[in-house]
Amino acid sequence: MNRKKRRDFNKSMKSKTAADEMIDMNESIQQIASMSMCNNCKEVLDKKNDHHLDNWRISVVDEKMILLCDSCQ
């Protein structure tokens, strides 16, 4: 492969991986926005309560996101 073809190939591969990462990030953001209760005790997340927003955690376990309240952490 000559240099120009190699550069074009590398450039196209970089743009494809960046686009794939953006899709994965958008899916993650949508999944986080849809979370509304603790996965352990089913306490409802109040998105207007600063205490809830500061103390609740999102964890990733076995490639699955879970939301935990401050008492279940």
C-alpha cells in the first residue's frame, strides 16, 4: 500500500471509530436520563432534590448501569 492510500485508510478508520463512540455515548446518556428509582430498594429519585442529585450513584456492573440511593451504597 502506498503512503497516500495508507493515510486515507487511517483517516477513514479514525472517523468511523469516533462516530461509533458518539453513538455509544448518546445511548448511555439516554439510559442515565431514564433512570428514576434505586435498583436495590426502589426508592424514587427526586430530580429536583439537590441531596438526591449529589449523593445517589450510578454504577456499572456486568456492563449494566444501576442507580443506587445513598442508603444502599
